[in-house]
Amino acid sequence: MRPIFTIHAGEYLAATEIEKRFRHLRVWIPSKDTGIDLLVTDDRQNKVASLQVKFSKDYLGSAGSTAVAPGIASSGWWTFQRAKIAKSPADFWALTLYQFQSRKFDFVIVPPQELLARYERISPAAKAIQSYFCVTAAGRCWEVRGLGKSDMAAIRAGTYANSMRDFSAYLNAWPFKRQRKSNAV
């Protein structure tokens, strides 16, 4: 174990959000990189969930450019290796998106098997997956890589429909219960 180490911004933000929302949970940082960035336990350490955390800066523009993408609250971009998702030991992947304008954060918390299954349908041939996520001002979350202008306009208008690209069910959907006596962590 190294005596000095740092965690990246996404890990810090996810850990802070968990501790803020779920006071009965404990967040642990593994000392070795095994594909798990955070461990979350109940206060008795009886139940455990593991997270792989990915962070992206907001690609909507700077503080002075409020009209860059009207209707979009945040967006992020990642490159994922298909094999890494397939072999992930984590229970959940937490994609962290920063809202530059409001300085808030969104988290897409999805099991890696579900993430990979969707990428298999969205981008079946690519070994390296270029993935763009956006969160709308109305609170919807979409994987938008390769979509055209008309699809993006429909996303902003709230009229777009594509179940493989719709990640709204995973948006800020932490898999933890607020009650101490629950079966979930």
C-alpha cells in the first residue's frame, strides 16, 4: 500500500453525495486498484455494494455561454473498453456529470452488465466505446453518441423515444435505502 494516494474528482463527489444522502452508510476507498473505486457498507458493515466511478467535465461550454445547449443541464464524454465493462467486478458503475452552469452534479448509477448490454445494441462493433451522456433540464438522461440534430432537438423538446438510449431510470438512482432496517445497503 502506498503511504500517500489521491482519489479522482468523480470518486470524491460520489462519496460525498452518498454520505450526504445516506447518513447511515459508510464509504470506503480500497487501497489497491482492482476495478472498484468505492465500497459502501451499512453502519454495521453487514451489507456491501461496490462502485466503479467515472467522471467527465461538462462539455456544454464556459460560464459565459448559457445558450450553448438550451434544454441540456449537463453532458459528459467517456471512452470505455468493452472488455473492461464485461469483466468489471463492481456492482454498479457511477458516471459523474458536472453541471457547469449550476455547479451541481448528476450521477448515472447502472450495473455494468446493463451498461454493456445497451452498448451492444447502440454500438455493436466498437472495441472502444465513445459514449456521450446528456441530462436535460427536465431531468431525463440519454446516451447521445452518433445522434443527429433532429434527434438532439427532440431530446431537448422532451419528445425523443429510444429505450436503449434512455438512461433516465438510472439518473441519480442510488441503489441504497434510507432506512437502517432495509435489505439493501
